[in-house]
Amino acid sequence: MSNRLLPDPLPRCRRHGRMRLRPPGTREQEFCGVWYRCAAPECAATVLVASAGLRAQLAAQSQACEAGR
């Protein structure tokens, strides 16, 4: 995994607390940012901390939609 700034504070599961860093399964997931999954095996809660690239792409799409109104 590349050197990325991790969020402060780290994400927490509302039911179980601690979350673990989840390695991306695809290049698309890696582009999206850093993924976390709840540490409890029975829980499927996940959190995405969006990458700068994803945030920029979403901002550009939003501007294009606003310009088209």
C-alpha cells in the first residue's frame, strides 16, 4: 500500500468500535481511497476515506452538472 495520510481520528464502527485497514481488492478500489472494515467478524460495516483523486473527479463531475443546468 502506498504512503497515504490516514484520517485523524480513525473511523470506528458504531457497534463494535475498532476498525481494521482493509487492503484494496482491485485497482479501482485503490484509486477510490483507503478502506476500513469492522474488526468484529460478524459485522460487515466498512468505511471509505476518499482519495484526493476521487474527490477531484467527483468535484469535476459536480461542476459539469452545475454548468449544464
